[in-house]
Amino acid sequence: MPKVARPKGHTRDSTENEGFLALDSSEVKRLVIILLIAVLIRTIYIWRLQQSVFFGNYVLDSQVIDSWAKQIAFTNFWGNQAFFRAPLYAYIVAFLYKIIGVTPSPVILLQCLLGIGTTTLTYFYARYLVGKKTAWISGIILAAWPTLVYFEGELMITTLAVFLFLASLVTLHLALNKGGVRDFFIAGIILGLAAITRPTILPLLMTLPAYYILSKSPDRYRQLLRHGLVYGLGILLPILPVTIRNLVVADDPVFISSQGGANFYIGNSRHADGLTVAMPGTGNITEEQYIDQIYFQSVKLAERETGQDMTDSEVSSFWFKKAFDDIISRPLVSIGLFLKKWYYFWHGQEIFNNKSLYFASDYSILMRLTLWKHILNFPSGLLFPLMLAGGYMALKDRKNVIILITGIVIYSLAVALFFVCSRFRQPIIPMAIILASYALVGITDYFKNHNPNWKAPLGIFLAGLILFNLGGNIESTRNRSQYESILGTVYMKNGMPEQAVEHFEKALSIAFDNQGAIVSLSYAYVQAGRPQDAERTFLRGITMFPRSWQLTYNLATLYYRYGKYTKAKPYLQSAIELDSTKIDPYMGLGAIYEDENKPDSAAMIYRLLLKYHPDHTPARERLEALE
């Protein structure tokens, strides 16, 4: 079968002729050194990670994954509703939980192996594209890249997404060069697996038509049709079982997951800043047990606004429509927001939306040395300027990097359609490192050979260095406040209420209206034996959020705990008015009436509770005792 024509002027690199996996003895030694560095770095980091307050204490997305994986492994393999999040990673974690046990170690080990696999694949890809020197430098840099190492120690999909993104791009590149139908099918399967890990990787399929559009082959459209069909079938192979499962389990035609609508609204509504990750206008909707807050809030708010029960696909469509209404009503502002998000994607700072990556420096000297933000946001604030210079040089040198660059651009634009944070941009890091390493090799060669062409790439690098390190701390205020609240929550779990108080207070100093932090701070004061501070904070919260059931009820329980029944009664009554389905306020109020020797009032409360919960045995027993 004839091979696909390359864009005009392309020349093969010698490593392409040798084959993708062909190595001579010196390269084998180099690869072994790279792998040893990768293993050593990860061993040291994971050893220190165990000293972190977060180790084994999952929060936000990690807590969702942990709970979901336990459900899959031990109680409900198929689930009861359409997937809100892409499922592949959760099922892999569930498999490890089922086979080995519910512990972080096997998950971290698997992710470290995936990280080493990413390093190895990057070495081969760099060698294939732009030569052995660049491959050597790329491998060493990637083996020690701090953000990738960091995420390998987290219960998050990032490491799997990075590996599958790179593998899907590499297999597509090889398929285009080989021209074999089977190669396109395999490349499609890998992209399909990446899509059911992180759906924003799916737009990478546009790399194929982009390549053929740039090709000068006279039969490029026929080739595109033929290879595109096979590629598309490969992509659908892993996705269709997910779609069918959603239809069978939930009778809901969700393609992969229903999270897209809520995320699109978060990133594009009139309230959006491109960084803050919360349903705008919600405050905090809290429950006694942890649930997926974005899912819960998106459903509750959509159903509240429409006044009807909705399927998950209907909820997603609701938020897409609401976001598009905001976009259409202010097109120039929306375009500006999109460009700002795309800029943030490339900014040198590691923007967080769960935990701050910079916190890792507290327990890891490796992170302290390799991940920091001062005048220079290291290392990403250096990587991306070098990537720009390397991309310019590789194109000028007619290297075969069109597919790599196209993949990077498409993915960055796909992420910018929603909202931006560090973990979302990790999949492009291996490719960025390849181009940055090519810049390092090329600029060095230019100086050695007195090549006058060094000025343009150096100028691009310096411009990028300034551009991607502007702005000081660009973090969302809400995200920073939430992170301090997360730290406080973890310290509470570890039985350290005074340390928790410190972080909850800091959360409120950053964002005074962080409702969750107010609730948590009040509870931390109680645990620290500071009831007056707890009372003051509860009252402050109720003044700010008079419709908060949790604040109202928790203040009542504080009074009840210290025997202040007269003060507790009105807040228990308010809690019942705010949410008549909650059990605890009824039981507390009934107990107070009994203590006050008011059996008729107590019986009335228990009857009211049984109206909503007829099977509640304690209430029925108390009612029978009174009657």
C-alpha cells in the first residue's frame, strides 16, 4: 500500500529508516540510565509522600474515585445511573481494590509503572521524530519531571490520561507513516481508551484530517475517507460498551459521561473566570456524607430551575444550553474569556483545583528543588518558551513534527473550551519536552557552528519566557480558599483540630463567604474545646447563609451538647422548616420536649417525623411510649 505523502519539503530523519524500536548498543545504555533515573526519582518521592498529611486521606475528585471504585469492586459493579465521569480509571482502581485490597500502594505502583512507560515511549518517539540527541535529553527531563511524578502519587486519572494521550498520538503518527489499515484501527482503539479516561482527549481525532489537509498527495481525500473510517471504528470500539451500559442501566443515551454540560457552564457562564471550579451561584450545597459535589449541585440546581425531574443527559443539555445562552448574549466577553483560558493553559504556574502541587515541597525535597514559583514559574515557565522555540526550529528544519504540534494545539484548545488547571494540561507535557529538548540541542549546535539562525528561536524563547511568567499568583481566590479548607478537613480526619482551625481560618481570610469553611471551622472549634468560638462562627454563618440547613442544625446540636436546650429549640425548629425530610432535628426537638415534660409536643414532633419516614423505628418507639 502506498504511504501517505508528507507536507512539501519534508525529509526523513535517519531514525525513521531504522524503525521506531531499533536501538544500537549505546542507545540501549542511555535508555537504561533514563529508566534508572525514573525509578530512583519515583522511589524517593513515594517514600517521602507517605509522610504527607494527605497520604491515604482522599479529598474531592480523589475521594469520588475512591468511593466509586469501592462500589464497583464490592457492592454494585454496574451502578444505577449514567456515568457522570469517564469510567475507565475508576474500574482499573476497582480491579486493584478487589484483587489486592483497598490501599493506595497498588494504585501508586501501577501509576509509577505507567509514568516509566510514558518516559520510555517519549524517548522512542523523540528519537523517531528528531534524532538521538533530543531523545536522550527528552528522556532524562521526563524521567524527573516533577508534575508527572506528583500525579503518579495521587488517586487521579492524570497519569493514565498522559500515557494514553501519548500512545494515541504515537500510534496515529506511525499509522500515517506506514499507511496500514490495521495500524489506523489500533490507533483508534487507543484513542477510544483515552476518551473513556478523559473525554477532552477525543478531539485529538481531528489530527488525522488536519494532517491530510496539509498533505499534497493527489489522493489525500480518498485516503482520508478510507483511513478515517477505520480510525473511527477503532475509536468507537472502547466507547460503545460505555454508551450501551448507560442505555441499559439508566435508559439514558449518554455517549461517555454526562459531566460535559456542568463543566462547560462552569468554564463559560457569565460568572466564570476560567479557573474557579464550582457551580456559579451555589455557595456550598452540603450533605452529611460526601458525594460528587459537581454532580449533586448540577442536578439539584437544574431540577430546581425547571421544576421537574431530569435524566443525566437532560441535566447536561440544560447546562450546555444555559452556557451557550450566556456566550451568545456577550460574544466579545466570551471570546476574551476563551483566549484568557488558553493563555492560562500555557502559563508557567501550576494552577490547582483539588490540591496545590506546591504543597508537595513540604514533604519532598525533590519537589522543593524542582517545583516552585517565584520570578520564574519553574519548570513549566521554562518548558513552554523552549517548546515554542523548538517547534519553530523543528518546522524550519523540516522535521516530521506536524502531527505532534497539531495534537498539542487541538488538545489545548479543547481544554480551554471548559476550564483550566495543571492536571488537565499534563497530557501535552511529553510532547512539549520533546520540542523543548530539540530547542536545547539546536541552539547549542547553532552556537557551536556559528550559525546566524540562532536569533529567531532565541527571540521566541525570550518572548515566551516573559509571557508565560507574568501576573504573579494567578490562582482563583475561591480555589485557594477551598484548598486551605481541604487542608483543614484532612487535619480534622487525623485528629488534629487546632491545626485544622488554623487552615479553616486562613480559608475564610482568603474568601470570607466560603460556606463550607464556616461549617468546618465551627465544627473544628467544637473538637478543639472552644464552644464560644464555635457559637460565634455558627451565628456568623447563619447571618450570611440563613437558608443553610447544616449551619442551623449544627448550632442547635452545639447548644444541645452543652445542655442549653432553650437556645437549641428555635434552631431545631428552623432546621425542620429548612428541610423537613431530615431526621435528626425531629429527634432532638422531641427529646427536648420530653425533658421539659411536654409529652403532647414531643408526640406531635414524632408523628410529623413518621409522616416523612414511616419506618423510623426509634421515633415510633418514642411515640408509643408517650401514648
